[in-house]
Amino acid sequence: MTERKDDGNYGGPVTAVSAQLFKAALSRFASGVTVLTVRDELDDHGITVTAFASISLDPPLVLASVAHASYLHEVLLRQDLWTVSVLAAGQRSIATRFSETGRPSARLLLADLPHRRGSHTDALIIADGMVALECRTEQRVVAGDHTLLIGRVLDVAYVADRGAPLLHYTGQYTTPVNPPPAPPRTRTGDPWPA
Ligand SMILES: Cc1cc2nc3c(=O)[nH]c(=O)nc-3n(C[C@H](O)[C@H](O)[C@H](O)COP(=O)(O)O)c2cc1C
């Protein structure tokens, strides 16, 4: 097996994959939809992110990939604390709000919607989603035109025990036809298996 180090050089056969083909190919990968929020000294900011993943259990780490071109990128280089809210099926308008170019601050975008501040990050947590996490960036990895933020999960703000997630597939928002019921609560009251 050959290994390819990501040295930022995408020459050779990789260039045969056009942006159009790449987008079409990866659109077949169904993902959840998240909103990442961060607070700096000036304001609250937020961005819709589907390039999000769970990457380590011990320590608990997640990954979010943010485009260099996004105005949030610059904020996330200076500010290590952020939250990620995983949206529920009924929240597609939130995903749209947080992906519009030239959007106002996250505070304004959430003014008419239930939310609160995270106690660890001071960033805005969107209520009524599937789950929300408070995170601190442990590592930043430049990968092509994005930066991968590897964040330690400082706290789980909430976990929904019912409902269906918002999904993104073939460039469209959708929802699962048959969402399975949430796992039973544990004896400690946690809404997920211990
Ligand atoms: C469904 C969807 C998923 C997106 N996922 C990402 C993502 O994972 N990472 C990212 O940097 N931008 C992502 N974007 C783009 C941003 O949400 C936003 O539209 C873009 O950054 C332009 O706004 P800005 O330059 O003002 O930040 C996504 C947009 C949409 C609609």
C-alpha cells in the first residue's frame, strides 16, 4: 500500500478529478448538518458545516472542516472555544440562515429562536437540535483550501431523546424516512447508553 502525505501538492493524477466531479461524487455521502458558533471580542459568529465528524473517544475529539474563504475561518484561528449544534429535521431554515454570504451576527440570526450561551465557551448553543457540544480547538491542520479543527469536547450541552436529524444529501436537505427511536435512558438518567 502506498501512502500519500498531504503536503498541499495536489499535482499528478488527482488533478483529473474536476471540482464538478468531486462535488457530484461527494454529494452521495449523506451527512448530518451542524452549525458551529464562536464568540470573539466583537460579536457572535456562526457557520453551517456538514464536514463534521467524531474522531476519538479517549480523549473525546471531534473534527470540523472550515474553508479558508469563510469569514469565520479567521475568527477560528484566534478563538479556540466554539460550540457545534447538530440540527434537527425541522431546522433547515437555520442551516440556510447560517450559510448565507454576508449574514449578520449569530446573535441576530438566533434572536427569534431558542438558544443559550455555553458555560465553557460563551458561544451560542442552538436549542431543539439533536445534540450540542462545547469544544476547544486542540489542533489545526491545513488541508487544501480548508482547515481541520480538531476539538476536544468539553461538555455535552444536551442530547435529544426524540426527533429526527436534518440530513444533507445530493446537495439537498432531507430527513430520514424512518428515524429509529432514541435509545432508552440509562439508570443515571443519561439519554444514551453508558
Ligand atoms: C449544506 C451546507 C454545508 C456546508 N458545509 C460547510 C463546511 O463543512 N465547511 C465550510 O467551511 N463551509 C461549509 N458550507 C459553507 C458555509 O456555510 C457558508 O455558506 C460559506 O462559508 C459562505 O459564507 P461566508 O464566506 O460568509 O462564511 C456549507 C454550506 C451549506 C449550505
